[in-house]
Amino acid sequence: MSYKVNIAGQGTIELDHEATLLEIIGDRNPDRSIVAASVNNRIRDLIYKVREDCDVTFLRIDNIEAMKLYEASLRYVVAMAFARAYPDLKIRFAYNVSRCVSIHILSHNVSANTNMLIRINHEIEDIINADYPLHRFVVPNEEAKKLFEEKGFEDKVDLLEYRPEKTVHLYECQGYYNYMYHHMVPSTGYITKFKLRLYAPGLLLQYPRAELGGVVPEFKDAPTFNRSLKESHDWAKIVGSDQVAKINKTIEEKGEIEFINLCEARHNRMLCELGQLIEDDIDDISLICIAGPSSSGKTTFANRLRIELLSRGIRPIRISLDDYYLPKHMYPLGPDGKPDYESIDALDIEQFNRNMVDLINGEEVELPRYDFQQGKQFPGRTVKLGKNEPIIVEGIHALNERMTSDIPKNKKFRIFISPQAQINLDDHNPLSLTDLRLIRRIVRDYQFRGSSAEETLGMWPSVRAGEFKWIYDHQEGSDYVFNSLLSYELPVMKKYAMPLLNKIDKESPFFPAAARLMAMLKYFISMDDKWVPSNSLMREFIGGSCYADV
């Protein structure tokens, strides 16, 4: 019986036999830039067999879902290279600076060096040049557990306990077995773009980025960001929250209340530390600038920092950059020809600096109030600062020196806030820092704006583009990095996010992203949020915050 395959941009073909996507591509992929496909809106690897009428879109690594498949395949090849070159070493992958994957050597008293870099690079090149096929097969969980135990993958064994499915998809290549919780490329020869470099005490793996058109980005070191990630991982190891299975076991064995309070205590400690730093230099600090990417928890953090400072006799006032937007007709236009609300040039920088300088000099200032519906400013409150009354400024451009160019640097205390997650499914499969914020955003947009998950997913690429353009380049100049991660948050978020993601129709263009997020959340056990404190940063997303009307 024949069937039709409608190939996006290429027309329809008719087949009378079962065919893999590779067979359908034929010789139309000489550079192997096609690494995956969407079949009836489901992401498939190229060895997927087509048997019935379907719509197929072939995907390159400028597509986010295809890029994630490519990155998982690259990690597989690197892990395989280590297994061949250093069979006794254990490694851990994590997301790190400059959009890279870091490779940590877990074996005691072993650090990466130039010889290791050269040897691993050679091993990777040999594997890629040999173009070994990657064979996928399905086994029952018990069989996978036995194989993982034989290979010393205790971390994978632990996670199997929380896998809702009864089977596991494994990949084999030249006797090497691993599972990356993702589809893979058909063979190792597809891995053509990557860079490996030393980054003490381990290595950094650079890979192509979809948002850059499938190009490996230029390396930019970020020591402040790296230090924050290291601190996050060190703390996660101490409390047993560096892997999903450990988080689940901590909740089961120690209880929800202890785990929540443990995580909240860390935020309290960081706020105390931050308060002390500001108090020690309060005679010179006039402006406290807070910035971070979307869904970092900036609003709750600013409120809690204000309370912390009040407890020290410091009486800050809060000023929002949102009140300094220019009239709507003066907004710069983005590449799409629409007003670019996220551009710093949409703000009246001159007026903001003038107001801040006057306040710092002890003058009384009438602040503006911006009405977004009418798209213009109106007179707002009148403010005059007294002793120990710094200004807290929060917004995506708060750390941009252009925004505060008239205020001397020694008068500013700069804070970057973001959830610096260092959580892995297992040693070879880190969870995305960006996906954690995306889940926060999906839940918050529904709770407070009535937006569907589909609407949030639709706007996320533009949000991310704005972050790369306006936020990340300024984090390295910060005086303090506040890690807003709460290790218990995904078990809490699961009950809110899963129903919203499940509502996305399988025909929706956003279904592949929803499926990916659900595949991550399914491994966490659900946790009730009744014990989450009302002043917790988590309440900014799930509701019930005591700061809701502040």
C-alpha cells in the first residue's frame, strides 16, 4: 500500500515501502547539515522509519530542537572518547560560560592538562573520521539497569527509579553504550562543528548555537559567572541537589519542609552577606543597580533586599526604569520594523541621569510615572533623599553603564541576579539553565497574565535575543551575583507547568519545545507548595507572595 510524504519546500513523494528519513533524503544532504527532522510535528532522528502519510521538515542546527539533538550527540562522542582514552576516569558535563559545556574530571587528584586535551581531541577526531553508526535499541528498564551497573553508571541507575516509562532507548557505538535522553545523529561523521579547550581545572566544549545560525560562537571568558556556577555546584553537592535523583531522594527521606527551608536558608544567607557588603560601604553607595534575564526573580529579590537593608538602618527607595520610557513614537525599531521595547534607546537616559544626580546631590525631584497604555510619561511622586537612603534601581538595563553614565562608578553597587542551576539528570546530561527560567516564565505568565504556555513559548526567542543583546555582556562588571535558584523549585513547578504544557496541541509549532520540557520535568517527583514561605522568590511565579501589592 502506497503513502505520501509531503517534504517542506520540496514537494510530495509517493512511497510503497517503509523508508528511513535518511533514505528519503538520499544524496540531498552532502554536507550533512541536516541532522534531524520534524515528522508530523514530532522531532525525529534520521533513522526514523516512515510508514504512512506524513509531513516532513528536515532540520539543520539553526533550529533549536535540532541543535539540542546535535549537542547531545556531541556529548555522546566526547564521553565515548574519554571512555576509550581514559577508561578509569569519570567525567561530568555542565553548562558553563560563553554558551559552552564544561567537562569536569570527577576522579580524585586528576586535572585536565595539555596532554589530555591533545589526546581527547585526537580520539574525538578519530571517532568522527571513522563515521561510526550510532545504533539505537530499546530495552526494559531492568536490562538497562544491569548494563548501567556493569559500566559503572551508578548515576543512571539512580535515575531509572524515577523514569515513568518501562523501557529505555540506548545508543551503541563500537561497543560503547550510553543514553543521553535525546535522539541522536545517525553516525559520528555528522559531528563537524565543535571546539575543545582547556579551562582549569577541566575542559570546555564549544558547540553550535541555533540563535547564531548554527555557528560556534566566539569564546568570551566570564570569570564572575564561572565562579558563581562553581559556588552553586559546591553547595548542590553539600545538600545533595546536584542530580535529579538526589533531589527526589532528599525530599523522600528528609521531607518537604526541611528541603524547602534548607534552600530558603541559602537565599537568606546570601541576602545577609549582600546587606553587610552594602552596609560596610554605605557612605559611598548611592545607587544599587539590579539586573538579570527574564524570570530571574528580580522583583521579589529587590523587595527582600530592601527589607534586609531596613533591618540595618538603611532606608532605600525603589525607582523603576520602566517609568523612564520615551513617548511611544520615539521607540527605536527592531529588525522586524516594530518598536523595540527592550532597547536601551527606548528609555530617556538623559532624564534618568539628571534625576539620579539631583537626588544624590540632596535635591527634591519629581519623578516620572509612565503610562504604557497611553505611551507617555506623567508627573509622579516627589522624592528627596536623606542620610543612608540609597536608590534601588531594577531593570534589564540597570547594569549598562550608558544608563547611569553621569553617576561615578564608586557610587554604584551593581547586582546581577539569575538562577545559576547546576543540576544534572546524570553526569553526562545537564539540565539547561535557560529551560529552568522558561518554565518559571510559563507558570508566571499563566498565573498573573492569563497567557497560555503557547503564547509564552512564542515570545521566548525574542526575549532571549534581547538578553544576549542587552544583559549578559554587563554581568561581569557586577559587585555581587545573586543565585536565585531554589533547588526544590522544579518539583514544585511540575504540578503547575505540566498541565499547561499538556494543553499544547500536537499540531502546534510549539509542541516540540513543550515535549522537551515535559521530558525533563517527568523525572522530578511532585512537591506540594503549601510550605513555601510567602516571601520566597518562588512565590513570584506560583502566586501567594506577600509582596504582591507592594
